[in-house]
Amino acid sequence: MKKMILRFFASVAQKWWAFWSNIRFRKSERFSKEILEEDKINDLDDIRRICSKLYRHFKYKNDGLDQLFDAVITPPQAYKNYLTSELEDDCDGFHALLMHVLKCNNIKCYLLSVIAWKNGHCILVMKYNDLWYTVDYTHVYQGFKTLDEAVKNYNKEFPIKYRFNYEVYYNGLIDYDYEKGKFRNASFKKTEKD
């Protein structure tokens, strides 16, 4: 019963997160699909290289009161910030930056929220060469044939990597629509079929 209640509130929070992020960053860069030539991707090693390169220009900073402590910067704005200096943001900001590079390389990807008791994280999930991968900052995890398998694998790794003893009780997907310049919640079932 406790897990059902937690999942319900996490689901509501997930919907709010995308909605609030769209409002909070409505005046940010929202439509650009440009990247540097050096950020073009030809293989999985390029993705790993780009993750490391982006991370070197990233400084972790918690979202402040101006973001109600959690809002996701638009992927085009994250890339613009990265190009002009360094990106100062939290986990969702870094993965929004990576999302921009991947989407500009026509790689299907989503932000993935991972919620456990007292612990939450945002990573990226992508489909590359017919396999689904999770990416946590610079670590590209093993690929799987289905999105469900990739997420379940990461859910097992998450408590180990971040050293806590609670299992993941909720995952949510957020996509970014470059035509509308907005985040939207995505369905696991629909995403798996596309």
C-alpha cells in the first residue's frame, strides 16, 4: 500500500515537473537544433566521448528557490550555456544538455526520473542501434533490447552507485519537443512501440 501511495504522488510530481519547467524556462532558448561539428556522433564511442567532454564543462549546483528547487532547463538553453562558459545545474540540467546533443544527432532519447525513498535522480535513456541504454553523467550502461530491461537494470544499479538501501519505486519519462519548444511527459508503453 505504501508503494502505491508513493507512486501516485511521484506520478503527480512528474507531471508537475514538466509543466513547471516549461513555465519557468519559457523565455529561454527553446527551438535551436544546432550543435558544433565536433559533437556529431558516428558510434557508441563518440557518445561516451561526448559525455566526458560535456561533463568537463559542467558544475553541479542545486536548483534554487527561483526554480522552486526543481525545474529542468531546456536542452537548447543548456547547450547554449555550455558553449558560452560552463553549465551550472543539477542532474536534470546535465542530462538535458546531453539530450540536446543526442537529439541533434537524431538519436531517440528521454530524461528518466528515478525515485527511491529519500533519493531522486534524473538520467538519460536512449535508443541507439536498436538497443536501449541508460546514461548517468559519463557512464553509458549496457544496452538492452527493450526500454523496460534497460530501466530495470539501472534501477538495480542506482542504490549501489549512490550508496543507499532503498529500492526504486518510480520511474518517469520526459521528452522534449523542438517544434513546440516544450517538455512533455512520455508513456513507457508508447515509447517502447515507437
